[in-house]
Amino acid sequence: MDISLLGPLRLGDGDLDVTPSAPKQRQLLALLLLNANSTVSVDECIRELWDGNSPAGALATVHAHMTQLRKVLASAPSGAGRLMTHGRGYVFAAERGEIDVTVFADRMRAADVARSAHHLSASARLVGAALELWQAVVLVDVLSGPVSSVLRDGLARRRMDALCLRIDLDLELSRHHELLGELGALSYRHPADERLQVRLMTALYRCGRQVDALAVYRRLCAVLRAEHGIVPSAGASGVQTAILSADPRLDGPIAGTGMSLDLMTCA
């Protein structure tokens, strides 16, 4: 079975699409899939669907939705028996390679191994392959309740972490010219994200565009002050200082998950 969460919800078995259409069934299925192979309690299901305002028949309603989900899943050759009752909860059974979220995690682990072995190009390819699994916002077409929201937010952070890592690897591989377009677009969409702004500053500086790099820092200062009433971190201001002084460390190697050099501590 192919299970997609990194975008629209989809459960497929070959050419057969067995994604449920009923909104609350989709919501419960998404919660189960985000916790695949782990028990999701009935109480969590109720909180996910009604967020503290559950009706008198909430328990029976959850059981009815689960019964319908089992029928939908049973229409696929590999779907029967996936949804199990476990104590006072439910478990969706899946193999690691079936869910795009776990494939993403496995590719990131492989990238980390490659990076540790100093195979930077291989690591960058693996991170890129992991990011290609994302089609849109996690479960973009499924309602989000308080239980699943925490998990969705965590996945969104992991996506941004992976993106920053891939950019770091590309910078270390001297691909700063190729990165400018992507970083410019990302920094426009996330003007208060220091990690992206610092990486754009670094790429611009390495392309010989010191003035533009400093303009990015000034824009960051203005956004943080206007939106949050704060100033950039010591890491970001350290990069600005390094650019002003043409610090040779800005042209040095970048350590995998952060921008190292003691300059990029905001990463």
C-alpha cells in the first residue's frame, strides 16, 4: 500500500485509490497514520474530532467511523486487517516503506550517514530526494484537530530543517551561484526566518555581492522589529559583522547541520 501524508491524503493499492471521502473518517485516519503502528486512544480520537466539545454519543460515533474505515480499507487487497482495536484505542499497521513520512525519515538518516562519512554530494542528493516527497502542506486536504496539529507542526519543522541542511550542503559544495534564486524566493516567503536570511547573506557574499548581503540583514532587522519587537540573534549579527570585515571564515567549509564557523549559531 502507498500512503501519502506529505500533501493531500492518499491511500493507494496499485491503481486502486482507497482514500475515504467522509471528512471525519479522513480526520481519524490521518491521526492513525501520523501514529502508525502505535495505539491512538479513543479519548485522543474524541479530542481530535471535537476539541473538548464532544457530543453525548461521541464514543459510539468514533466506533462507527472506525467500522466504516475498516470497510473502506477492506476494499483494497492489502487493506484488510490494517486497522485494529488495541485495548481502548486503535492501531493502523504499516510497513516503513509504505508511508511517505517514514520514507522521508529514512532518507534523512541515510543523508546523515553520508555526511558523517564526508560524502557531501551523496548527502545532498539524499536530502533532495527526501524533500521531493513533499507535495504540499502536510495533509493539506484534511481537517486538523488539537492532537494531529502537534504532529503536523513537527513535520513542518522537520521539512524546514531538511531544507536548511540541503542548502548548507550545497553551500559547502560551492553551489552558491545556483542557490541565489531559490534562497531569494524562500527569504521572501519567510522574511523573519533567520536561518534562511543568514544563508542568503552567505550566498550573496560568496557571489561577490556584499552590499546585497548587508541589505538582507537590514531587512531582517526591520521585519523582526516590526513583527516581534526583537533584534536578530547573535549568530545573525555575527554574520553581518563578518561580511563587513570580509572575514575569510565566510568562505570556509560549512558543517552539515549548521553553518559552523561560530558565526552561524542561529542556524
